[in-house]
Amino acid sequence: MPDTFSPPYVVLMPVYNDWTSAVELLRRLDRVVADHLDGPITVVMMDDGSSQEPMGDTDPLEGVYRSIRQIDIVRLRCNLGHQRAIAVGICHIEKHLPHAGVVVMDSDGEDDPADIPKLIAEFEQRSGSAVVLAKRSERTEGPVFVACYWAYRKLFRVLTGFKVRSGNYCLIGPRHVRSLIAGSDLWNHFGATVFRMRLDTVSLPTKRRPRIDGESKVGLTGLIVHGLSAVSVFLDRGCVRVMFGSAAVVCLGVIALILGWLTSGDHGLRLVFWLAMLAILVGAQVFIGAAVLLFISLRLRDSASVVPARDYGFFIDTVRNQVFSQAGQDTPAQAEQPA
């Protein structure tokens, strides 16, 4: 008889001490899948070195679900940050779980699970040939955050040449998963690596929801590091663009100096001279700094680095999983196993 097994979609979400939100998100996800999708899904939760253990009502494995076939809770040896937790999770899925595609989302409820059927519909319409990104057309943050995020997007566009309007929330097909885990850039920033590898992408507008419980644990410093991590994936492109910009500043300074010398009197010449010299000095220093950083970046390409597909297992401490029946009755949870 022909094999009629169809691998499920896998939902990947990093969790750090936010088990209340994660469990409620699973309930919402289960309802969405039951109402809008034809088959069950699998969920992989990356426990990013949480100091709080999931217990009782906050333990995802203790729930009853209609459309979630299996839940894996992969505990990391230490807190790596959500970008690296996603990288390890994608490798775990590729190694251990057959899948039709991987949906990456946050576990705090800001990524609406109701958008997953739309992501899957777009993905299947394109025969799995593109990464489907959830474009954030509406945000729930305050005006200060929105203004800072707007400035960051403009800076990212200038330094890299790419537009950014999406976060982690997306759907990746098996072929693209295999590409991502082979690149060391995935260890730095998941979303930026998608663009760095020039994977085909398509965006769908989504609305960001409020958090389910508590407040974000990522402060201003964490957000800045997160943004700079994305830029660092394009370090070579950014350095080249900075070199062009600083060279243009130096040229304009030289032109201003020459024109000031030819057209200004003694009093006007003094001001133009100092302004032009300042532009030349600053532009030259930025050019040299960017050039040095570019050469360092290019030299480090042949040095040892983390390759997620090869090294991810070192960071996994234990894996707990539960397989649920279609009727909503769960089978006994497997014992916690070392990685």
C-alpha cells in the first residue's frame, strides 16, 4: 500500500520563565488549528534556561488538546537568548521531527495564532517555494517605541539595503530550513539570516496583539543588542556602504575647501576652512575605521565559528515530550531524557 503519511506543520516558540502565557497561547493555537486546519500540528517549545520550572497549570504537557499531536519541551543548558534558542530549535526539528514546514513565533501572545492559517494558505499556494513573513502592519507599543523602531528600520535600510517590517513570526519550508541551519549567521540573528541567504520571501500583513501575561523581559539594552545583531549579519555590506558615504563626505569637504579658497574673503575663508577640514577629518576617520572592520570581518570568514546544524546538540540539556491522541486523551508523558 502507498504511504499516505503527511508530516504536520511544526510550531516553534522560545520560552523564558513565561509559562503562563505559553500555556494560554497553546490553548488558543489548539482552537485555531481545530477550526481552520485539516490536520494536527506539533509544537516545540525551547526552554531558554528558565529559572522557573513549568508545574501544574503552567506545564504545557499537562493540558488536553484537540489538534496538537505532540509537544516537545527542549531545555537548553543555559540562557542563550531567543535568537539562538530559535536556531537550536530549528536544528532539533530538522533532526528529529518530519515536518511540512516550521512556524516560528513568540510565546508571549503578541504573535496572533489566528494568522497561522493565512501563513499556511500562502505557503501552500506558492508550493513551499517562499518563506512567508508576518508583516507587522499594526503595533500595540507606545509612541516612543514606535519612533525608535522607525529610526532603526531606516538605519537598517541604509546600512544593509534591505527593508525590515517583520520579526520572528514566519513560516519556513523544509528546503529553506536545511539552508538556514547550514549558515553560521543563524547563530546571530534568525530574521536577518533569511535575507542574508537571499531566500525567496513573501509578506502578509498581521496585527501585533498585547502580551497575554506580565511584561516583556527584554529591556532597552536587549532591544539595542537585538537590532545590532541583525545589522552584524550584514557587517561586510554595512562597512562598504559606510566607506562610500565617508568618502563622499571627504570629497565634499575638499570641494568646499577649494571653493572657499577661490571665492571667499579672508573672514569667510576662515569659517569655510575649518568646516571643510572637520568634514575631511571625520570622513577620513570613519572611512579608515570601516575599512579596518571590513578586513577583520572578511578575515574571520575562514576562522572557526558555530555551525548550528553541527553544534546545536551541545546546548541541549534535556527533552521532555508528550504525544496526544486525536480524541483529546493524552498518553503518559515520556520520562525526561538527556539530549
